[in-house]
Amino acid sequence: MTAFTLTITDGLAKLVFDLPGEKVNKFSAEAMADLDRHLAELEGRPDIRLLLLQSGKTGMFIAGADIGMLARIADQGEAEAKAREGQRIFNRLADLPFPSLAVIDGACLGGGLECALACTWRLVTDGEKVKLGLPEVSLGIIPGWGGTQRLPRLIGLRGALDLIASGRPVNGKKALGMGLADFYVAQAFLEEELPRCVAQVLDPAAAAALRARRQRPFAERLMNTMPLRRLVIAAARKEILRKTKGQFPAPLAALDVLARTGGAALQRGLALEARTFARLAPTATCKALIDAYFAGEEVKKVAAKPAQEAQAVGILGAGVMGGGIAWAVSAAGLPVRLKDLSWAAVAKGLSTASEYNQALVKLRKCQPGEANQRLHRIAGTLDWHGFNRLDVVIEAVVEDLGVKRAVLAEAERQVRGDTILASNTSSLSITALAEGLQDRSRLVSMHFFNPVNRMPLVEVIAGRESSPEAIGRVAALAQRLGRPWWWCATAPASWSIASCCRT
């Protein structure tokens, strides 16, 4: 398989990654072998002055390693061998006898960022799809191809801890500010700006100035001294335990590698990284998180098209949860009808939404005018007026099977035939709740965690008769709300979606 194409013109080598038959670039075993072959060829070329590493796909650099390859790892020996092989190839890239420049105009995640870190320089654009990150902890592992070693050497311990332990990516502008990127250019002018950047890295004086700019502030360099380093590590460990309750081993394992390899030789650090990766990759936790990832990808395939996305939402039950859900929907720019049995209950829901808005205003994350607009998108009501115009109706009443069945059955009679019904429950069976409906395929659980303004996760649960269209539209709504969602399903035999739990 030819994943990379190499061209050389006037001492400038261009290596373009364009994985055949795939929408994204990902490092399979074959793609890594192809990269290795090209790097071996480049090592012996004394006429090359610079290597450009680019993507042949629009809006994409390298999405990371092939997760299917990770899923097939059976034991620690196999896992360590794969980590060591990836490290060897990226070391070869880092050790080329000439500089290299990664041109990042899209997603640069996991193994993709580890590859870019092995380059001498990194250029990013202001494109919306530009994301740089190491999300391995979300799959129950740690970066295994040099990420835990090269990242802190480049941006410092604190920045590396933030990226690796959280798994959250950053955009191009943030990457430049934290020292992860050396150049930041407008996507629209990339072709015009790239030759200027190439000229800078080839000019000794300009390249020296760029290296000097990488020098971290004194306060950050001070954190690498042993006493302060221990304090930073201890604070990070406390924060990870607070957030994960010790249930997810990967962030703590990454922290341990960073703590034990600070100031150590690169090869020693890579060895510990590979061993730690190998310990995590075959575990049940890792396999379960990979299954959840693939299930989420399957749901995305049936997610609603833009024309089918919810344009208006109803909430049944105006308690703290109902008010919180209404707040989240209104914050996404959608109108909400909030229904309950009394105006006092409706007022409580509106009060919850207002409190959440004011908390954001106090933190300067929302302007007072926007907070006011959000609140005005929520209309309180005691009857069903206007519910025949809603696309999704979310039930958030008391956690009682009989009450919820009755509310959902009445809602079904009041809404359109294509309106999706969702229940904010995780403890009651969606299959059992649907027994009171004429059309059971339209019901899905859309479980928000409490408090809604602090817990961004949404749990999407299907009953045995929930349709792919209903699941897709609820998942699309969760995405519209800017909320990561966890998929749990009891799927009909005709579905190809992996089952994470039964309901």
C-alpha cells in the first residue's frame, strides 16, 4: 500500500500522506511501514535541505493511529512491540540530517501529533478543523509513540499535563500561544505563506530566532526544578482523582510517566512510556472504551441530516433538571417550551435557568445581553399549546415508571407523528417506558447529568424498539448542545451498533 507520496524539487522534499480509500489519514501498520521506507530513503539524500510533511486530504492532517489496530492487541508483549516500533519510526524522523516542517491544516490528534512533535517545526492554520491533541486517555491508554516525552520538552510540564491528562485538543491559535506550533497562518493564504515560512527555517539567523522564541518563561522553567515539579505533579494527581474518583487508570498512568521521566534521557523515557502503554492496552477498561468509541461512530452514521435537526424543543417537568435542560437548549440558540402543572413549578424551572446564566455572567463567560436572550428563548406553559410544532420533546418528571408512562402517552397524542420523545432517565427501562406508546420506535432516553451546567455528558439510551432515526436525531441534538454523549443500546438484531449495556 502506498500511503505516502514523496517528491523532491531543488532540495525541498515533500512527503504527502493520503491514505487510499479512507476519509481520514490514520496510521495503520501498513502506513507506518510506508513512512519508514520513505524516511530510510531520505536519510541517504545529502542534497535535501528541508522536508515538508503534509496531508493530501482537505481539513485533515493525521487523525491518529488506527483504533482497530489497538482493539486487536491481545497481550502486553504485542502492545509494547507496537509502541516500540512507532517510537523507532518517529525517532528516525526526528534524527533526519536536515530539518522538517509539519504543515497542519486539520485534525492532528494522537499518533498524528506525536508524528508532528518528531518534526523540527510545526505550522498551523486558523482553519476551523485544526485541532491538536493527545486524546489517548479517552481510550484507556497513554500516548505510546513519544508523546509523553517530546511534548513536555517542547511546551513544559504544566502544558503537557493539561493536554495529556485531559485529552482535550487545542486550536491553531492556542497551539501557537503555548509553543506547540512555530507558525500560525491564515488558511486562505496557506499557499502564499508556506514559502515564507520555509525561507525562515532555512535561514540560520531566522531559525535561531525561532528557537529562542521557544524558550519558556522563567516561571515555567522553574517548575521543572525538583521541589516545584513535585508540587505540580501532586496537584495534578489530586485534580485527576477528584474528577475520575480513581475509576480511570490512564490519566494517572500518564501522570506517573511524566513524573518519573522529567529530566531523564529521551530513550529512557520512551522505554517507560512503551511499558506503561503495554500495561494498559490489553485491559478490559481499554477494550470497553474502544467499544464505546466504535458505537458512537456507528450512531454518527445514522445521525440526522442538517435539515432534520431539531429546530424547537419541549421539556415536560420544570424542576431543577427540567430547568437545567431548558437552559442548555436555550444556550444553543433553540426555542424551548417548558411545561408543568403549576406556574410555581414553571417559575422554579425558569429560576434555575436564570441562575445558570448569571453564574456564567459572573465568570465573564457570557455577556448580560446574551444571558437575557437565552432566558427569553424559554416559554413557560401549563397546556399543550405549541407542542405540535416541536421536533423533540424531553420528559423530565418524577422518576416513577407509572407517572412517566402516563406523561409520555399524553405527549404522544399532542405532538406530530415525526416528533421524537426522549426521557431524562437512566434508572428506568426505556423498553418498559415505551409500552404505553402507540409508536414505540420514537422513544429514546436522553439522560442529562445533574447539575446540567456543570456536568456536560449526555447519556443516550435506546430501548429494544427505538429506531435508528430517533437515536440519530437525539444524538444530533446532543451535538448541537455542545455536549459529549455516551451511547448505551439494546439494539435490534438488524443493527450493527455495538451494545454497551442493556436497558
